[in-house]
Amino acid sequence: SPMAQLWLASVRRERGDAYCFSAPFFTDELELEMSSEGTQNNSGGPKRFGDRSTAEGTTGTVTQVSCFDKDSAVIAANVLMARAMKENPDSGLLWAEWVRSASRPQRKSRSVDALKRCGDDAHVVAAVARLFWIDRKTDKARSWFHRACTLDPSNGDHWGFFYKFEVKHGTVEQADSVLTRCVDANPTKGDYWCSVKKHPNRWHDSVAVVLKKVAELLPGGEDRTSE
């Protein structure tokens, strides 16, 4: 729902995601400093991503640095996510984000809770598939990616993950099969999908070309214990 999408954008922004599709969040003009010590800002609280401080360099020039207190950002994002899920308890979009952002010890419990609440939601199914991918359980990951694309064939991001997975862990025939099915489905939505498909320089690209570009942009099956 639109409300769930707004909540999700707020959560990602709170957490300090480098690129938030639903609410543009650009960092290319900022120098990001990962600060684990919780540098204090002028108001006395820990600095948040995007807060600026001045620092005098060795040459006497004054530069602006954006500091990011990761621990504080994660805590704030979790608090905001709890509010979002309370107001949207059946949102697969939010449950999927809750699963994806879980640390390793939390993954199983969050996945079980999400599947109990939204077991037939493509976002949740795709999020669980990515966890199987991270754990190198390729057969299960393939099965769950297949299910996600079957539940919602119009979401290009799911196809992108499935295609990227098969390119890395499947055969050429399996990857080509996913590509063919994606072309037949002709997806129209998805954060990454729309960012590529609607780019002014790519309006004429075919579905197959867009899928391959999306697969390049999507994160892979690396373990992200910091999430």
C-alpha cells in the first residue's frame, strides 16, 4: 500500500541507506564517515547521517563532513519499523524489510514470523529466498525465488534476483530460462526495475537488457551481518 511504502522509505532513510528509492537520498556530494564512537552534534545528541560538521584541514581549509552513527541509526530505524508494522500488520513489504534487516541470530525467527503473517506475499518469499542464498542453500533458494516470481510476475526486482542467482549458481540453461520467463511476464514494477527501465537513456531497452542491468545492480548473496 502507499502508506506502507512511505513507512518503508522513512525506515530506510532513518537507517542511513545510501540509496533510498522511495525517498531520494543522495550521498554523492557528502563525505561519509563511519563513526562508531557516536560523535556529538551541537545539540548534544549523537550525529545522524546527513548532519554536517566543520573540520579544519592541514592546509587551513574548512570542509564539511557528514557523520554517521551506525548503532544509533539502526536503533532508531527499528523503533520506526515497529511503529510501521503496528499500523500495517499485514504489509508484506514491511515484513520483507524486517527479514532482510535481521542479524544472523534473528533471521530464522523473523522469517518464521513473516511467513506466518504473510506467507503468500511475494516480497516475503523473495526475502526468505535471499536468506537461503546467503546460507548457500541453493536448491531452497531456487525454489523460493521461483515461488516469488510466480506469486508476483510483475515485479522485476524478483526476476532480477532470480536471474542473478542462476547466473552465479545455476547453469546457462537455467539462467536463460529465467530470462525467457521474465520477458514473457514483462514486469512493470520494482524499485531497481523502475529505476533502470524509466531512465531517460534506457526507455528503448528490451526487457532482457533491463533484466541484465537490474541483476548487475542488485546485491548478491553475500552475508550482511551488519544489516
